[in-house]
Amino acid sequence: MTTPNITGAGLGLRRELMLPLKAKTPSVIDFFEISPENWIDIGGKLAKEFRRFTERFPFVAHGLSLSLGGPAPLDEAFLVRIKSFLDEHRIGLYTEHLSYCSDGAHLYDLLPIPFTEEAVHHVAARIRRTQEILERRIAVENASYYVAAPISEMDELSFIRAVLEEADCDLHLDVNNLYVNSVNHGYDPQRFLQGLPGERIVYIHVAGHDRQGPDLIIDTHGQAVIDPVWDLLETTYEIFGVFPTLLERDFNIPALEPLVHEVERIAETQRRWHFRQLRRTA
């Protein structure tokens, strides 16, 4: 298995940001994240520019279309291509959503998996096969969802724990998704957080969202991170320790400067909790 090579605070690499980042990459950015689907087939000048970034900085790959919970056969040919891409760019960590997005064709959304024992076995087997093909331990991300699957035998937390255990994979903790689901489905996000297996967390996302009503949030990654999500990040570090953490911004992308300010907030939070943990062990 390839070992992840990321630490500190990161930013999602978007094509809109490549020119200012090429001119000067702020020192607070320790690593970048990309979705392989957006880069695997590029060529020409853009491919060369991308290679210059992967030669200079650590990267994480966060997949969009593997559809780990889907009913169609796992796309093993696609995984072989992903492995080649990861090896070429020396990307150690690959993560995917704990959801599905295809059923014979791409559904253009991340849909919730039924929280059942059958689904646990189905998803865990696909994760194990993914790890075999990629020759990497992967992490799965807790996904946001808006309507629960019609058949459920357990709650979301129990489902996540069962999949991680049976698949023997890691957890990509999305703090924003946790907050979004807690509002949309009416549960205590801190209690949910405390129930997660911290020993499996390897990587964290923070992001913004759009609030449509008092009990409805849409997970757009199109706004600045709000204070309750920052608070959950603090709680995560307090409970589990500090992990590599990335600012996710996929839509309504501003100039680089305000994004760097949010990455700086991640880095400052990490420094503060590192210091507190050192004091506790001194």
C-alpha cells in the first residue's frame, strides 16, 4: 500500500486558480486536492501545468464517480486508469464518497445508500476490491443526503462504522457534510462525531453550503465556511487530534485571497490544537 504524504492545511485545485497559484503559491497551502475525473484525460499545455504542480506539492485524489454503493458492477477498468494516474503523479491517498451515483448510467448526483446489513456487505466488498486494484488503502467520505433511503435497518452512524470495519478502510471526515446532515435530519453533530472511530480518520474536509430554510441546507461548496462548521472542526481536533484538513470550494469560486484566508484559519486552528496537545503530554 502507498502511504499518504500530506500534512497541514490544503486547498482544492481548480483551473480558475491555477494562474494566480502559478504566479505565487501562498506558503500556508501545504497540499492540494483534485478529482481524478477532471484531470485524467487532459493533454497539451494544461497537462504540463498540472504536472508542474504535482511535481512541487503533495496531492490528494478525491473521486467523484466510482459509485461505491451502486448496483452496477464496479468499474474495474476505470480503477486501473485511476491507479496509473495516481502512480504517475505520486498521489498516495485516494478517497471516495460513501454513496452511489450510477445505475447503468451516471445519475449526476450523490445518492444515499440504504442503511442495511446487505448494503454494508455490498459496499465493503467493493471497497476491498478497490483497494486491491489501487494497491492503496483508501478512505471513504461521509456523504450529505437530503432524503433517507426508504429501507433502513440502522442509523447513519452505525452504517458508517459497519462499512469501515468490514471493509477495513479509512475515514475521510467531511465536517461540513456532518453539519449539513445534522440540520437536515435533526441530530446532534457533536454526539455523532464522538461516535466515529477516530483511529480510522486520515483526512478532513471543511466547506461552505447554502441554507434554504431553518431545517434545510444544500451542500453546494459554494460559500465561505460558517462558524458552526469551524466549531465542529475544533471539536474534531479536540476529540481525535489534528489531521490534514482541506478547504473545499467547488462553485462560486472567488479570487484566491479569500480562499487563502480560510486556509490560514485551518492552519491556525491546527497550530493551536497541536500546542494544546503538546502541553497535555508535557
